[in-house]
Amino acid sequence: MGCRRSGPAGSSTGRRLLVHPPEVVGIGPLRQRVLDHVDDPCVVMVDDHVTHVYSQVGVHKERIEDADTARAIVERMAGARGLSG
């Protein structure tokens, strides 16, 4: 299993693609393998059929359907992981 950089060149998020072996079948075993092999307190898994995300602050929840806004939220979460350490 290895990692390859993903995303546009010069991306500030440092995104990587985690490649799993073909014998890992099914979403449950795949997610467990990711959790077992990624040594990072922040792991974001996104299904390829995502149509929207929710932003929740306190009890207020807002459905975000705009793809650019959803992407920005995920990228900010990935960038914020360095702030907790």
C-alpha cells in the first residue's frame, strides 16, 4: 500500500491518495484498513457519490450543495489538522 500525491500541482493542502490492495473488498474493511494504516489524528473519507455536505455550528445545520463550497470545507478541514498539534 502506498501514497500518491493527488490534486493540482502546488496544492497547499498536501493531499495524498492512499492506494489499497485489491483483496480489500467492501466499504467496512476498506475504512478499517485506512484507520489501521494512517498515523494521523485527522482522517477524512469521502464517498464518490457525495451530492452535498452539512455544515453544523452549535445546533444550526445548513445543507451545502454547491460543489466548490463543499470542496473548500473539506480542504479547510484538512488544513486545520495542523493547528491541533
